Amino acid sequence: MSTSFVINGADRERLLSQYPQVFQQSFLRRYGLFLGLVAVFAYLVICFFAFNVGPALMNGRWERASSYIQDWYSWRAQPRLRFEDGKVVPQWTSRGQYPANAHISWLQPLPDGGYSVIYGGGQNRIDVTPTQANVYIDGKLYPVTIGADRVTAPAGAPPQIRQDENKVVVEYGFAGQAEIRTSQLYVQRRFLGWANFFFDTRSQFWGKSWGELASLALWQHRIDQAQSNISKMVDDFLGNDVWQHEDILSKLLQTLVMAFLGTLLGTLVAFPLAFIAARNITANRAANWGMKRVFDFLRSIDMLIWALFFTRSFGPGPIPGIAAIFFTDTGALGKVYAEALENVDDKQREGVKSVGASPMIVNRYGVIPQVLPVFISQSLYFWESNTRSATIIGAVGAGGIGLKLLEAMRTNQDWDKVAYMVLLILIVVFLFDNMSNAIRSRLIGKPHH
């Protein structure tokens, strides 16, 4: 059953005069959302053409991006098979993925002085001598001729084999690739996981299975009579020359100390200065205005710029990082604290003041109890945020894991180590975020979820 209402002319006029804001909305109220969406779309279109987004996407080296992503969760063995005196001589990089004279299942010597690089079973491999490389793809042979000035791909070669000026590149997908040159075969052989993550090839625990390691740790005789096997495992893990666990963990701890000390110093300095900036606490307009401008100056300069400035002044290390966080947080926290002070309930202040208390006692018992939970909550939030920021400013020379991360990225070969450090940073940020949220929730009286 439906009921309809009919409004006569008099009622309509009465409602229009009584509630004009409902029936006679302004142009912006009626079409503001639509105009805002149109403006945002137009802005994005302008940015698309102004910043050449289309050509950048078209000219991007997406195959490199794919290779870098694979390097995050895999590792590459990269021997160079050099052609010397009619023989093929393997030469390894400094990553130390195999010990000297190790038997390598995918790199086998041939009777004629050459080598066979196996990319998958016997169907995908390269048998190379100083004058020819026999490339097998899915069991089919494609001979590549190695001349004095040029390497020539065979006619009718599949897309996996391509001529690149004077060299030939052979691609085997995730398993890796090879560059056949006039003087060497440059091999990239990829494997899932992180090689030698726990122990490098110098360690006596290298290459042992989890069962063997557990047996050594729990009941077998000591390898080194001066320490237990578990202690030696820890030492060998931290002293891993390839992954540098001890150095990375110490740099991570340095980053956490930078964030903590910078935030703590910023809190201690911003706390008293905020009372000068608050108009209802300090009845001096010049002092209020001047202190707020100091806060604006400190926080308007980005933390990264402060880090660059202090790095030039004091040299690389954690001191510039701590100073950069301290300066930025003093400005930001001072502004937040001053605003909280200006919004306190004056009834408590007046109550303390009515008994003849001094201004310091009035602030101690009439103001601080109201704002202290807010102050601590804001400082905890800044501490959590600075844990992330300390990584960035470390990359410009302020020390910590940020500098270590930048060094690994510059090599363009240690992306697995980059992934390791990023994972450590994510874990630390996650832990600090949850800890900070729990403390802030208790301070402001809300249940932590």
C-alpha cells in the first residue's frame, strides 16, 4: 500500500522560505563533485603528456625489470669461459658461490678441451670450444661459429638465438642465458633461492643438509675444540663474506638507533618550546609568533636536505642522520604540541591557579596531565615513521642500512642482497608499527586490535 502526498502552493512557498538551503543550493553544492572529478581527470591528462608518460612506457626496458625481479628470489652463477691457447678456461666472479676445484653438475669439461654448460637436462646446453659453440635447444643442434673478429649465428636459428652485432646471445628463460663472444663465453646460470645465504664456501658447514647441520649442532663431536658447534655456526653465519650478515645487522641496528635518538632529542627540545609558542600559555605575541616561525623553518626543510647538509658538515656516519631527524622532528613536534596546548581545557588551569600556584605549577598540574598522552602518542608515531625515514637518509651518507642498500644496488648484481635488506626493513617496520600502535592505544584509552 503506497501513500502519496500533495503539497499545495502555499505549503510549497512556506517550505521554500523556511528551508532555502535545502531547495536553493548553490551551483558548487549541486555540481561541485562532478566538476572536481573533471578537474582531476584533466590534470591527469595534462600530466600524461607533459611528463611523456606514453613514450616512457613504450621505451622502457621491461626485460631488465623482469631480470631484476628474478634476481630478488634467485641467484646467478656467472663464470666466464675464456678461450686461451686452444682451451676453454673457466674464470669465476668474486661472489664465491663454489669452492675451488668443486664438482659442478651443470658445468662439465669435454675431452677436446672445451666445456659443456647445461641449462636443463641434456636437451638445453651449450658445448663450447675456442672455435665453435654447439647450442642445443630442446635437443636440436644450432652450431655457432666463433671467428677472430665475429661470432656468427646459424641461418634459421630460433628466437632464443639472436645476433647482437659481433656476438651471439642465447636465452634459456629462467634458467639463464649466455653471450658467445670472440674471446669468451659469458655464462649466466640461474637457480631458485639464495646461494650460500647461511655459510660461505670457507665454512666447514657449507653444502651440508639440514639433517647434517642438526646432527652437528646437537650430538656430534666438536669441529673446533675451543667452542661448541652451535657457537661456530653462529660465527660462520655472521662472518659470511658473501652475505655480510654481521655488517648488515649492525647497520640495521645503527638505523634504529638513529631513529630513536633523533626522535627522543626532538621530543625533549620541542616539549618546552611548545609552551612558548602556545598563545594561551605564554602571553607574549612576539614570542608566540617567533617560536612558531622557528618551527616552520625547521620542518619546512625536508629531512633528506638536512641529512645532506650535515653529511657535508660532519662527514658520513650516524651523527648527520641523528641531527637531520632531530631538526625535522623538533619543528614538526613543536607545531603539533603547541596546537594541543592551545586546545586544553582552561577549567583545570583556573582551578590550580585559584589556590595561588605559580605559573610553572599551573602548567605542571593543570596542563601537562591533559596533553601528555597526546604528546607521547605523537612522539611514538614520529619514532615509527623515522624508522623508515632513517633508511632513506642513510642512502645519502648518513650511515645505517640505507647506505648498505645503496651500495648493493649500485653493483647491479646483488639484487638478492637488496631483497634481503628490504625484507629486514619490512620486518622491523612491521614490529615497530604494531608496538607503537599498542602503546598509543593504551595511552589514549582505546582497545588495541
